[in-house]
Amino acid sequence: MKMPLTVPPKHGHPSMLYSKVETDLDKLDAHIAFLGIPYGHPYSFEDVTNNDQPSAPTAVRQATERAVRSLERYDFDVGGTLYDGKPIKVADCGDVPGNLWDHKDHFARAETAVRKILAAGALPIVIGGDHAIPIPVLRAYEGRGPITLVQIDAHIDWREDVGGVREGLSSPIRRASEMSHIDKIFQIGIRAQGSARTEEVEAALAYGSNIITAYELHDVGMDAVLARIPDGGNYYLTIDADGMDPAAMPAVAGPAPGGVTFHQARKLIHGLVKKGRVVGMDIVEITPRLDVNRISCITAGRLVVNLIGAAVRAGYFDARRAKP
């Protein structure tokens, strides 16, 4: 059975931030496109049956009315209404359905979906799913480099494989480092323990990755971190929910104290928009059943709002600037 490229969002809010739903990506006409990619490449059957992260795209959509009460209201994070009175076209492209029998199939369809979004000249904003999601997303940017990859995470995600699986949630940054269109890598908020062993840390440093621990970030501040990121680049931002402090995103499988604060993440987003061009963003690893008063999903929505509001005010969508 041939799987569709995407399917409409699930119940409740019909779309992210009240946007129109468009699942025919060959007809996509948008400046900004939301895409849910619920499924990665699991390491075991238990990862499928016990994992609530595939419901995150729906859960984040359901928090829309708390992320943005309505589009005409003044937003102090961005200094006015979200779209600043401009005719910004925003679409929710639905979710890439999973294929239990062939994980490479939904990865391939996720890549195709992002390629179509980019071909339409839209900015992709992706909600996962686990942290394997950026692998097919970043593949879609082939030929659009060089891209500086900026990661918020507690973990460096540099495993060659886990149990023979090379495209799982512990490997996205290593897979990205192998893509010719990915240039510099900045990994922000790293702390505690994850899947990395000494050899993975050494491999990341040998590549030239800039590993910025949460403790360095808190000591020097986000402005100092931004100063290390070259100006005038194309930036892709991947946010693992466990990279954020649990006070801002408690709904994670592996919480670790001392993470990136919402204020710091917001400053990073606005700083990258001012430096050059943010060509895409994903937020992954939210586990909705572990959430507290929906704060993780609301935080995700607010980070998306800050990217959109900053990009609108930076003129990203004025007169259809050159495609990223």
C-alpha cells in the first residue's frame, strides 16, 4: 500500500497557530510551513509501544490557544502582532504518517515533504517525534549549503549506531556532520550523561563541533555564545526538549537540571535571525504524557512564535526573498 506524503492534523485545533491546512505540497503557496514528523527510527519494539513522542505534533497544535491567544493581539516577545500587519501566508502541512514495517519509508517521505516545502520557497518549521527527525529533514537541504547547524540539547547525539541502527535518536548530529552541505556545528546546553562515550566526544571535537555546555552558557551568557557563531550564514536550529531546563520543558524522557532557559533560547533565536537567515527549525523529544499543565507544548509554541515574529520583522518574507 502506498503511503501518502502527509495526512491532515488530528482532532482538536485543526492546525498550528490557526494556519490553513495544506497537504497537497505540490500546490503549496506559503511563506511558512509547519510539518509534523511523528516517527523516527526506533531501537526496539518497546520504543514504539511505550513512546508517546509521536503524539507531540498533535499536542503542540492543541496548545495553540495558549501560545497565541489570537493573531490580532499584541505580543511582547516580538514587539507587536505576530505577522506585523504583513500578508504572511502560513500553512500546516499535516503529519508524515509512519510505516511500522519500513522506517526508511517514512524517512524518505519526510525528506520529500521538506524538499517540496523548500521548493515552494517556504520556511519549514518541524515538530517531532524523537531526535532522529532532523536526519531526513537536513537531507532535504542538499545543494542549499553551507548551513550552520545550531543545536539545543543535553546530549551531543554523535553515536555511529545503537544496536546497528545508524539513523536513530542518538545519531542525528553525526549523520548531519557527514552531509556536505552542513558546515559548522554548535551544540548548546550539553550536560549530564547521555548516550555519548568518550569516543563520541572525541569524534565530535575532531570534526570541529563547538560543544558549549550548559554551565559555560550560564557563566558567559547567550550573547557571548552568539558572538562565536559566524555572521551572514544560513542557520538551521534543532531543539531537543531535554536541552531546555525542565522548568521550561518538563515533558522529556531524560530530564537533567541546569538546562537552557526560555530567555536564553529566545535570545538565540532572535540573534540568529539578525545574524543571517534561519532556514529551518525543528522541536523534538516532547513526551506529552509527562507534561505539566501543557507547559512544554506551550513553550514549544512560544519558541516558534519568536522565530516567526523575528523573521517577519527581519524582512524574510518581503517580496519573496531568494529561496534558502
